[in-house]
Amino acid sequence: MHILRLWRGLFRKSKTKMRVSIIIPTLCRESLYPLVDSLLKQKVKFHFEIILIPQYELDLSRLKDKRIKIRYEEPSKGFAFYRNKGIKLSRGSILVFIDDDELPMNNEWLRTIVAPIADKKEKVVTAGVDIPLGQGYLADSISLLGFPGGGALGFTFHWSVNDGYTTHLCSGNLAIEKRLILRISNFSEKMKYGSEDVDLAKRLVEAGIKIKYLKEVTVLHSARGEYLEFLKWNILRGKSAGVSLKQPILGLIKRSFTSVRAMKKVAKENPRYLPGMLFTALSKHVAQIFGLIMVYLGGAYENQ
């Protein structure tokens, strides 16, 4: 009997050895609850936990599963701060990040995104988002410009992928070895205004770490059809350029080239969106310049 118990214990330990932590900073939008439901239904053979870092009150009656951990934090500290709080709370050897306005395409997403890391083939896995058109003219025009997460044109339109690897990260669709992200000092909290994924990708590449791109783990993303929200996001993009780039004006000019490429593509394939894209592109660049000026006036530019 003792030998049988020992055998069962060893089998149980080997079967459940791997643990995954899914970290979700959240603004407590309604879209969070379908996301959590989808994650709880993922088909996996390993233990996982869902760590929520909310900035506002959640409906706890919809979050009763024992795999869910909740840690409230004050608002407006930047998503790098909230992601790092999730890392500190995590018990998994593999960390997965997804945003609260996204949704896995299927119930194989979690297994697929962590498999290359679990198999010791990769250390970092990422992919982009998919935003189907037909969600309103303004929302479609915004997503065709690449907002958010690559938008309607997708990850590979905006960022290069060579032989299955990329130099960009989508922080809302990412899996990484915990010990690796700890080694490179987590997300940089100086990136309070955004682009923390750009900064992390840069440090990974500089450390010689390859970033695996897996198209099959692309997630659905909510379209953004609110014009003021779009302006606010781009003001933050301008601020992040002021904090992170040595030549922020040049960086913003380079970003404009992507908008031009997107408009050229759409002009050939779906020209009815061109007026909307011209309007949103102009709005985007004005908002980013305004954000950059705010950083300079506030004295937050890193070289000052």
C-alpha cells in the first residue's frame, strides 16, 4: 500500500509539474468577464492561475473560480507597473500576458502559446491581434491604421517576421519564461505612458534572445470606435516617445511612414476607407506631437 501511494504521488507530481500564470492588468471593462470565462475553458493538462490587476472595482460574483487571484492597485501608474505586480504575485514558471479587451480565437490558445517554451525550444512567444472590419466606419478606419496591436492589417504588416522570428513584442499576447523576464528586470516602469513592449523587445534582442512569432495564437481584439479614446491613446504614444527615444521627433516621423503604407494598401483594396484613414492619421500625429510637447513641458524627458 505504501509503495502504491508513493507511485501515485510521483505520477501526480510529474503530471502537474508545469505551472502557468496568466497576468491581466485591467481597467475593469465588461470585456474582461468573457475573457476570463474563455481562459477557464482552455484545454490544457497543466495547472494555471489567472492573476487580475484591476484599477477599479470588479464584479466578484463573476470571478469565483479558485484559479483567479485579484490584486487591486491604484489607477494611472502605467501598464508596466501593473504587469510587474502580476509577475511578483505569480507562481508559474511560464508567464502569459493578455489584455482585458482581447479574446482567444479558440480553447487551444493557452496550450499553443506556452508549448514552445514548455518544450524548451523557445524562451519568448508572441503574436498580434485580429480586428475584423465591419464594426463602424470610424472604428474600421482606426484599426486599418494599426490601432491597436496591429489592427485590421495584422502584426506582419507593421512589424517584420523573418524565419518565424520577430524583433517586436505584443505585450497583450505574450508568453515568456519567468526566470528570463526576471533576469532582464521585468517591464521598465519608466515606460509609464506605454510602449513597454517595445522596450522589453529591445532589451531581449540586445541580450541575444530570439522572439518567436506564432500566427496561430493571434487573438481577437475589440475595435476602438471612440474618437476621444483614440486621441488619448496617441497622446500617450507621444509621451512614451519623449521618454524612451533619443530622437523622439525622428521616431514620430518614422511612425508616420507606417500610416502612409497602410493608406496605400487600403487605397488599392478598399478605397472607401481612405477619407477616414486620412482624418484619423492626421489626428493621430497631432495628438502624438501634443503628447511629446507635454513631456517636454513637464520635464519628464529622460535626458533632462
